[in-house]
Amino acid sequence: MEPLRLVFLLLCFFPALHPFCSAEAAPTLVTSLPGFDGALPFRLETGYVTVDEENGAELFYYFIESEGDPRRDPVLLWLTGGDRCSVLSALFFEIGPLKFIIEPYNQNGTVPRLRYHPYSWTKVASVLFIDSPVGAGFSFSRNSKGYDVGDVSSSLQLKTFLTKWFTEHPDYLENPFYLGGDSRGGLLIPFLAQKISEDIEAGLSPVINLKGYLVGNPATGESIDSESRVPFLHGMGIISDQLYETIKEHCQPGDYLTPKNVLCAQAMDRFNTLYDEISHSHVLYKKCFYVSPRPNDPTIARKILKEEARVLKNPPPRPPMDCQNYGNYLSYFWANNNIIRETLGIRKGSMDEWVRCHDGDLPYSSDIKSSIKYHRNMTTKGYRALVYSGDHDAVVPFLGTQSWVRSLNFPIVDEWRAWHLDGQSAGFTITYTNNLMFATIKGGGHTAPEFEPERCFSMFSRWIYGGPL
């Protein structure tokens, strides 16, 4: 055998020695985490799954087993939104069992502290959090071409991920399986669900026990996602009657972002000025600056595998502690800590610097122009669907979501009504035929579980087991 080939085979036999080896590494069982006191009160597995053999692209995941009955409880795949935002956002700030302790942090090399989250969805379901698409969080590609993905290709990579993951985890194949995501992640979920359902119909193995999906504050790709901000901000008292009427008179649907006449352009300029006076993610919260800035490095060379002494290049600005996104600031220092990375089993050299979200520095094709037809297809097939919205979200307002759900023209089986928690209304809901439910979360923003975790947990735990809200 040639000496170089022998060396390569030996390195692949010990993949930790060489990150370029394409062999699938064994998952990592994480029993404790720096920053959290004591052993983790849940089972956490992390790992990588190769989804693009040609370019060596691998998706990183966190699998948290249900704290209830993991052999029977549903398994939920979860995607987060944004421009390649790490799924740690969902795990730490939305539906996972850990939260940052909000306290001053001085960047002295210590690790931000964590606490247990009592309203984690993992109390009733096992959750598979995935850093997707390639380039999000700790997911990476050995070849720069592997980062050039889009809505369709990244969804198909997720389907590849599930095929491989369930093959390696056959004990979960009989569990009810659901897909979930919020914001832009919600755009992909119904398309991914349809692709999985087609594989099931074709009898492809492994046969996933898909039961349905849920999407929160979801994008659809349609103009209504952003145009619904106009009536929403009017109803919230943020724009005047006069401006609202001017926009309705001079702006045609589909033209709000790119006005085709002067009067519409002037009105939308005024609208955007007023829109920027508020916190977009929650209209009642303090307006704070974004803490996931675009990396300074204009190339993606730093994302290709290489060993070097890591120096944090892009620490985000420190927001005031009473800002909702202070936890985002803490996450940067937590995820870039070498001990944390070793504990999580992050491939050495695979990631120079972790950022919570990207901002246009990696190529991406928005090639699902509308997800609404996939919602129609999946619900018509009989799969369960929950669409929910925080009612104070100005990014993807509930008015637009409620409107496209209604446009499916399914008969109503449970009229619009309040749903309750502790004797008080927690939001409002309506149920249609074909197992389609729409719900609002009172006081929720973008995303709803970040602002109203108890109400969202109550909603999810009732729905996932087939009960009414």
C-alpha cells in the first residue's frame, strides 16, 4: 500500500486526528456543561451528519431526549430562522431546557452561567436541534462550494440528515415524528414535510413515523409576510389613520417593498421611519441594537478547515442588561470557549469563530417563493399542522399569518375563541378541517417562546398529544 494512502486511512480510523477525513464520527454524549452546576438533568447527544459527500458538508445537531417517556414521546426536529442563525438560539432562548443567567459578564475567560428552564418542550418530546443550513452554528463544509445552498437544497440535505440519523438511531423510528421551526425556518418546514411524506409513500427506508408539523411566526415567502405590518402597526397605534389610508390608496399589493409610484414611495418611507422607532420583534419592548454583526472577514476561507490559534475577531457590542437580546451577547462567549467546544464534540479546525447569525456573508438562494401550497398539500393529506403567532410580533405579524391560513378555505370546525392558562386567556385559536389549527400567543413576539415560554409550552404540550387548546 502506498505510504500516503496508509497515513490517510490511519487518520480516518482516528478521525479526531484529522478533520478532513470524511468518516462519520461517533456522537458525543454530553453529561455536563461548563457554566451549569452539576450534571445535566436530561440526556444530551451531539454530533455531525454528512449531507454533501462531494464537498464534505456536515450538519451539527443537539439531540435532547424527552424528560418524560422517551420511548413513547414524540420526536421533534427543530429549525430556527434568520440568516444562518445557530439553532442554539432555539435551545437557549426559546424551547430548550437551558437558559443563560442574565448577569454582568466581563469577558475575563470565564463561561457565562446557565440555569435549567422549567418550560422546555423537552419535558414532553425529544427534540433534535439542527444547525442548518451549512454554515449555521457549528455546521461546516470542507470545500467552500458546500456553503452555496438555498431553500430547496438545504431542505433536501435535511432529508438526507434524517435518513442517516434514523438509520443510526432506529429505536426512535416508531415514535411519532414532527417537524417544527420558526421565522424563516417556518418557510422550509412544510416543504421538508412534503418531501418526507413522498418518501413514505414510495416506501423508502427508513420509514419515518411522520405525524405533522408546527410553525411559529412563520415566513411564507409571500409579500403578505411584510405587507401585513401596515395594518398591524396601524392597529397598534404606531402609524396614523392618514398614513394608513394613503398607503392603502397608492400602494398595490406586492409593491410595498419596491413602490412603483412616487406617492407610495413617500408613504412607505414615512412608514419605515415610524417602524424603526419600535422593537420589531416585540412592539412593547425596549429597542436594542442587533448583537449578531456580520463577520469582518469578507471571504469564507476562515470557515474552511484549518488549525490556528483562535482569537475572537468579532465580539458583539454589549447591550444593556435589560435588553431582551443580552442573552445573545452571552452566547457568543459561551460558544467560542475552547472547553465548551471540546465538551460538545466540535470538530477541531472546523470552525474558526462561532457567530449566532450571519448577515449575507455566505451565498444563499431563496428558491421557495411560497410555502402556502405545501401547507395545503400536507394538511389535505391529513397530517396535523399547528400555525402559531406571537401577537406583538412586527416582523411577521399575526394578521398576515391568519390571512393566508384563512385563504386555504378549509371549513371551520372550532370557531375563533380564547384558550386559557391558569384561568386566564393565553391567546386565541381557530381550528379548521384537515387537522389545521391556528393560535395566537398573548404577549408573544418574534419568536413567541422567547417572550412567553409558559404559554408556548402549554400550547405545545396540549397540541402534540392531540388535545384541544
